[in-house]
Amino acid sequence: MKRYQDFAVLLLRLALSAGFISAVSSRLGLWGNYSSGWESFLAYAEKVNSFVSKSYIPAIAITATIAETFLALLLLIGYKTRLAAISTSVLTLLFAFAMTYSFGLKDPLDYSVFVFSMAAFLLSTVDQYKWSLDEMISNK
């Protein structure tokens, strides 16, 4: 049973990482015709953060993109996994709260933002991360 749990933790780590990588890739145009693009992302960030002055939107968008990229890489390689998972949970919970404030509860539920956040929180509760850089470092 433990082996299946270890595998599930690995898949969860990779799924969270892939979610961030896909979102960042889309806003940077890396998905080709399927990309949203940076300008569309800025417009969406402005709608999500309707409670913030428009002048702050570029900084928020850049900060979110850097944070998502950094956390995706940490989760992908499994380095500082617990900290990365907690940070991912907090970041996506902030996204969910902003979406709820600006659009109501339906949008963050439809986009599974709360699920993403709680999945990251669950990942942070794991005792050890098999098949990770954390494991390799701890075995030395």
C-alpha cells in the first residue's frame, strides 16, 4: 500500500507543477494558437483583482508569473517540497479569494482553484517525498 501512496504523492506533485507550467506557458504564448497571451492575461488579472488600482496590475501579473514558475520548478524536481507545497496552497488560495470577491463563488469552483489549493496543502502534510531531490539530499 505504501508504494501506491508514494506514487500518488509523486503524481500529485507533478500535477500541481504541470498546472502552473501550463498556465505560465499559455500567458507567455508557448502553447501557440492555444495560448491566451500576455495582454489577455493582464486583462484577466485586472478583472480578478478588481479591488486593486489598475496601476498595480502589471506588478501583480509579473509577480504571480514568477511565483508560479518558481513553485512549478520546485515541485517538479521535488526540492523544498513541503515549503513549495505550502506556498502553492497559499498562493492559489489567494487567487481563489480574489476570484470569489470579483466574480462570486462559481468561477473559482468551476476552475477548481480551491481543489488545487487544498491538494497543495495535502501535499505539504506528507512525511517524505519519494523520487525527489529532497529524498536524494536526505540520503547523503
